[in-house]
Amino acid sequence: MAAALAACAQTVPRPTPITQAPTLAPSAPTRPDDGVLRVGLLLPLTGGSAALGEAMQRAAQMAVFDTGTQVELLPRDTGDNPATAGEAARSVIAQGADIILGPLFSKSISPVAQQARAAGINVVAFSTDTAQAGGNVFLLSFLPQQAIDRIVGYGASQGMRRYALLAPRSAYGQLVSRALTEAAVKYSVEAPVIELYDSKLSDPTELQQKLQATQVDAVIVADVGNRLSVVAPMLGYSGITAKLMGTGQWDDPQVNRQSYLAGAWYAAPDPSRRADFESRYAQQFGGPPPRLATLAYDSVALTASLASQPAAGSNPFNTTALQDPNGFVGIDGIFRFGPNGLVQRGLAVLQAEPSGPTVVESAPDSFSGAAF
């Protein structure tokens, strides 16, 4: 059996047997009583993100094949429109969906969750908008807050006490700023120096001068693309010796192999775990999968794991099962859902290199003893 199958279908340890049905709205429609578990899959198959949605659907279908699960996948197109997403949810529920995977976009979660709540089923969505989590909505995504927490925690263990953050002046920049401030308190390091810059930044001189006047052990650059290529090299040629760090945005070969990032640290899933999946995907579909394809794969593998041990008369995808504190293992490593519906991941600390990232500190292999 493929290595990716073993990684995805395993649990650490397996979830406890399900003992109760979902505690959601009681007005669930009657689903087919044929013993088949049905999984709705809502993705943007048309519109501006159609290529990504199609790739995620392929990954989900690979997971069905790899795990040998007997669940029936019900794919539907959400497009770029929340109303379309709501209709897609209504459609899979009418066909007897026992859980919904997706949607991808934050704005589409509410109409999907509303339909699912009325049907008494849960939603595992792929958005990073933490405000959407809770109730019957669980987010299986890569949360930037957790990457910041992991890299600061590791840095603190190495004696780094003073951090600076360079990030765009945007909602994302504000989010990582709050995350760094919270991590500094958690790991008892100094209050961070935070510098937000204009999204059209082309000249880093002002940032350079500010950093040169600040004594820090590490500089976290929360950016990618053209701005990263402007900001990151500035640290080296300005004589700043602080350790360069990044966020989960760097978990992309096009980013972390840039020569100006060589030696920088960032937190992300261990890429070696998904290598087999990426190789098989490329062989089947003629090119590498987008980074988010693993979310679709792991979500289906999650349903396969839970479907393998249902309690009599119970939906195996109920809240108790999804919130198993022991968690699950996917091709992006261990993960579990907290009471707030947010995913918690075991991340590795990686070092960017032109030949590909290397592991500085391995990701944990279980949540044993770890509190939410």
C-alpha cells in the first residue's frame, strides 16, 4: 500500500469509538438507510480559482482510492459565490451527505454551515479565517498563528529573546503581529519590535535604518513574492546579523529555495511526509499539485479513518469523533480539532536552502500530554 495511505489512514492512537450522535439541530432530513456513508466535497470548480479547486478534487479522489474507503464522495462546485456554495451544500445534503468537506473561501462558509446545521451534520472547511470556526464548523487549514508560535518557541529554546517582525500593512500583517505578541508572552521573551510597511514597498531603506537601530536576535519576515525579494536581502547587506525567520507562507518550493533565504528558519509541515503524494500526483496528472491539495487529501483520509469504526446507529463524523484529543495523522503530519473548531498541527522547524528545505527540529509525532 502506498506510503501516503499509511500516513493518512493512521491515527495517534485511533479515535475512541463514537458513542453519541451529533448534538446539532434536530431537524435533519431523512438520509438514505442503505449503509453508505456520503461525503460532500465543496470546491471552486469554476471561476478564478477553478484550477486550484480541480486539483484539490483530484487529491480527494486519490485519497478515496488510497484508503480503500467505502464512503461515497459527492463533489459540487461552489464557484466564487457564497450563494452558489449554499446551493451546493443543499444539493449534497439532499443526497444524504453525512459530512461536508469545504468550502475553500471564508465568505462561503456561513451559507454552507447554515445548511449543514439544519441537517445535523458537520463541516470541515479549508479557510484560514478563524472567525468562521466553531459550532458545526471545523477548519482544516494552515493557520499562520501556529507557525509563528512554533518558530518563536523554537527560537526561545535556542536562547533568542528579542524578535522583530516585518510584515505588510494589511489584515494578514495585523494577524501575524498579534500572533507574535501572544507568542512573546507565552515564551517569556521581550515584547517584539513590529514594523509594518506599505504593500507597494520598493525601497527598504527606512526599514533598514530602523532595524539597524534595534538590537534583536531574530527578524521574522511575514511576506512572499516581490516584497520578500526586496526585504529579505536587505538584512544581509545592511550588516544585520539577526537570524532570518519566516512563516508558513514560505512552505513553497518557489519561495524557500531562493538564494537570499539560505539558512533562514520557518515552521511548516515536514515536506518529506508529502513527497510520495506529490510524486504520484505529478505522475497521474502531469504536474506537481498546488500546496493546498494536501488539505483535500487529508480531509478525505480523515473521513475514511472515522468511517472505519462507526458506532451502531451513529454518524461517525460527529463532533465527539472529530474532536478526539489524540488526533489524526495525515500527509501533513499530526493534527486535531480543538473545542473552538480550529485545527492544531504538529509542525517542524525547517531551514531554507537552494536545494530544498532541511529539518532543523522534527515535528512531534503525537499529541501525548499536549493540552489544547
